[in-house]
Amino acid sequence: MHQPLVAISTDVRQFDNYTWHAAPQQYLEAAIAGAGVFPVLVPSFGDRLDFDELLSSVDGVMVTGSKSNVHPSLYGGDASEANGPYDPARDATTLPLIRRAVERGVPLLAICRGIQEMNVALGGTLGTEIHEREGSLDHRAPVSDKQDERFAIHQTILIKPGSCLAGVFGAGDIKVNSLHRQAIDRLGPKLQIEAVASDGTVEAVSVRDSRAFAVGVQWHPEYWVKSDSNSAKIFRAFGDAVRLHAVAKAGARAAAE
């Protein structure tokens, strides 16, 4: 089966006396098993990378979740230690990559930290420690040593009628595993809301008038992609968009020869 290439973001981590550029296996597994694509890790070297060359070689971009947060200096927020940890090398890579993918019409799926990067990259801001806001739900993961408990599907969100995700899930309520300390505050002007939690927290966005699938979700569909139908649907939709882009690109190349 043909597996089109998809660029995957990486975190910068220090361990075993080395600096590593890495992505959690769940995202890579979901890319292969759920979207049917070939994940290619993009090292976080910022403007040392030629993003146009990369996007000419791949047919999609997936921006993963992470324990780190987007640095608040990038959206005028409070860069305190309490709002960390941070990964500036990742920020310097993912934000311009997101902007170029949107500009070029390359399919994009952004998850958890990814939706926050997407919003900042396109002119929005983030709210930190949203569980402290009056009337807000506690969106943080439950305290547990068991990952299945931490990533349990428990929160109801509302998919907006007529939205891109309504075409994936249908309009109405679905249950997800949304785990986060911060969330979208001011929406980027190029974005539109796709789904919200019962307290109004933005749970999904898409790029307005996008040339391709360009969606960010605050929850973690990668974790249950093999056993939860809604988790599988988002990756299937992304994979279909990636394959459509690959076919169109091949057709344009053939026409130019």
C-alpha cells in the first residue's frame, strides 16, 4: 500500500548525555495505523531548515502534543516558570512550518500542543492554567500512574454544525480525552471554531477557507486510534486528505513534464 510522507514535529529533550529530537510513539503509530501514512520526523532546528523544500517532498504535516508549552513571548503572555516547561527550538520550527503548510495548501493535523501552536502561528493567543478560571472545567489529566486512566475518554464536546469536523463526526456531541492546562484564548483571525467543551473552551479549530484539510484538536485521538471510532475517524480524514494532495501533486508534476 502506498504510504505518502507526512512531516512530524519533534521535541528537544536531554537524556543519556545527548540532545534528542524525538516524538512519542503513539503519534507515529497513529500516523501509520490510523492515517496510513509514512511519518518522517522533522528535527527542531528552526530557520536552519528549508521548509519549502520539506513541503515539496511531503504530502502532509502533523504537529504532536507535548508536555512543554508554547513560549508566552510569542503571543505577549507571561513567560514565568509556572507556565512552563518550554521548548523554544520546537517553537522556532513548528510555527513557521504551520504557516507555510497553510499557505501552500498542505494537509495539516495539529494535536494538543499542536492546536496551541497553530493558533499562535496564525495570530492568536493562549490562556494558561485555565482550570483556575471561574466557571471552567478542570481539563487536566487525572492523577494516576496508569496511562490508560490518564488518557481515558471522559469529556463531552460539541461539534459545530456545518463545520469541517461535522463532516468527519457529524454535528452534535462526542466524547474525547481532552487533557490540558492551557487553551486558546484569542482565536487567530485565520481560524474558525470547530468544537467547544461545555464550559466554552475551544476544543477544535480549522483554517478558514483552507485549500486543504487543516484542523487542530485539543484532545488526544492518537491514544485510542485502534479502539475508539471517533479517534480513528480524525486520522482517517487526515490520511484521505494527504492521499488526495499526493495525487494532485503527482498530476501537476506529470502535466508539467
